[in-house]
Amino acid sequence: MLRAENVSKIYRDGKKDLSVLNSIDLLTAKGETIAIQGPSGAGKSTLLHILGGLDKPSSGKVFLGEEDLYALRENKRAQVRNKKIGFVFQFYHLLPEFTALENAFMPMLIAGRNTTSAIKDPRKKAEGLLREVGLADRLSHRPGELSGGEQQRVAIARALVNDPDLLLCDEPTGNLDSKMGQEILDILFRSNNKNNTTIIIVTHDMEIAKRADKVLEMKDGRIV
């Protein structure tokens, strides 16, 4: 499903090289859930961004299915990212001027799915997902009118609206209280069970680690 081969990332800091990732190898199966843990600065978020096609590695390869992500042109990689990968971050990154419903179906508009016969009305698909995550009465609310937990639910609906093969989550419960965090987890794992979505979650939360199929520990840019 997803394969990383000998992935390294080096940033230039003035005249010094800062090595963030060192020869990472990773293999995931379809429908697998993986939690990535480790101290701050271990390279967890950088790895997630590279796996999702957001940040180019200094060396190594990342395959989504049979596609080598970083052998693709940037516009093609963006298309693959939009259609096959969903992202959920600690900070929700919703567009403040748009409603919850508009934020949720935005990826479908970007992908041009509204012009295909597969989905006649992207609004209905997004509305259905928002109802699934408990926001039926919040469709017309803008992010500033929603609580943190509600904003994260919108972000999850947005991440799932294109039926991604891969869902990447970076501390998705980090800004939420334990009850709301548990509800967000339930939504994510429900998607895994329902759609066989492969999920990789960067987290400090041991409750997430307990529910994952596999836990990877990172330290100093390596999986240890």
C-alpha cells in the first residue's frame, strides 16, 4: 500500500547540515493502522509529510501503490495527494471564510470530482460525512463558530471526502480534552473498519497506540 525506501531528510542550517531523517524504511498493508511515537524532534512529523507527498526527501523513495511519488511532476503529485491521501493535523487548517459544509467538500472541487458522473453532487457527499461525525446541525457554521472538537470533525470529514486510500494524522487529538479526543479516535478507526483505509497517526497518546495494529518508535530520525 505504502512503501518508503531509505528515506533521509537533511536541512541546511546556515553552513551546517541538519539531519532530520536517517535511512527510514517503512512498509504498510492495505487497511493497516500504525501509530508513530517518539520524543519531540525525532522526525515524526517530517516523516509524515514526506509519506504524504508534502515534503520532498533529500534521498530515498516513497511508493503509494506502484507510483513513485517523487518521480512524478509536482502537479501530478498534487493530484495523487488530493485523490488518494487524506490529512488530519493537530491544527485544523479550515478556511475561515467558508462554512463547515464548504470546507468539507473543497477537496472534491479541487479534484474536479463534481464534473464526473461518479458523484453528481459533492455537497451531498460532504453533508453525509458531516452527519456521520455528528455535525448535522453545524453545516452552515463557519470555523469561528465551532468548538475545537467540532473543527476537528470537519477536518476529518474533509480528509475522507475523496475516499482516500491513505489517511495521515499528526497529533489529531493534541488540542482536545480526553472525552473529545476519544470521540475523534472512534471516528478515525470507524473509517478504517468501514472503508479499509490505511491510517498512520503521529501521536504521544498511549490510548491511540493501544488501538493501532502496529506501533513504531522514532528517535533521532530513525525507527528504533
